[in-house]
Amino acid sequence: MVLGFSMLFTPAQESFCLLEYMAVHPAYRNLGLGGQLFLRTFEDFVFHDGTVSGVLEVDSDREPSSDQDIRRRRQRFYRRLGCLRIAELSYVLPLSVEDSPPQMDLMVYFPDGVSFLRKAQLRHWLEVIYSKVYNCSPNDPRIVRMMEPVNDPVKLV
């Protein structure tokens, strides 16, 4: 039986990785397994040299939805582990869907000693995610729109 698993997108020669998916079997939730899985995913694979940051696409808890409680719990879970939300960014998930994609937040998990993010770095991360994960243009106009309200340095909350 699989109790939990996680998947990372780790682009070569980049300063970040993207947590693609993480899940814990429902019968084993609220026992600390998810937190351990999250930390092991990043610490064992990414932070061995202290230079790579983790990026997470998380359903926003700031819009009304039928799964509002789950969204809030997920946000609190990542915050307890040290993740910060990019405050001024309304992240647009680049999916082709009939309805508009759900409102998302982009969160970051930094290696020890890193406490800020530059706007140019965030833009680069978005370009890589859009092009390498979702097969969109790195010049996608959604990136431009997302970046307009973001100040430098990027505000993290």
C-alpha cells in the first residue's frame, strides 16, 4: 500500500523546482506524514547544496468555493512548513478549460538563509513553468499581466 507520494519538476540548470503533486492516503492524514513527506521531498533532493527554492501552485483560499475549507487547510499546512505566498501575484494556471481556471496562489519554500525574491527571478520561474510544464510560450501574455502589479523585491506573506 502506498501511504503517500510526491512529484517534483526539476528543470536542469535552474534555481527552483516545482512541487507537481503531493498526496497522502486519507487513512494516514493528520498524523504528520504529509509534513515529513514534504520536508523529505525538498531536503533530500533539492536543498543538498542550499541553492534551490521550491515553488508550489496552491488553490487560493481567497475566493469563495465549494471546497473552501480544504483550501484553507492546505494553505495552513504549507505555511506551517515554512512556505510563503507571493502576495501581489494572482497566479493564472495555464490550462485549457471551458471555464476559467481556479484562482491559484504561488507559494515558495526557500533553502536556509534565503528570505527574499527578485521580480526578475519570479518572472523567469513563470516563463520556465509555462514553457516546460504546460507547453506554453515563455512570452505568454498571462505572464505579463500577472507580473504587472508585482513590486521588486517581491512581497512574500
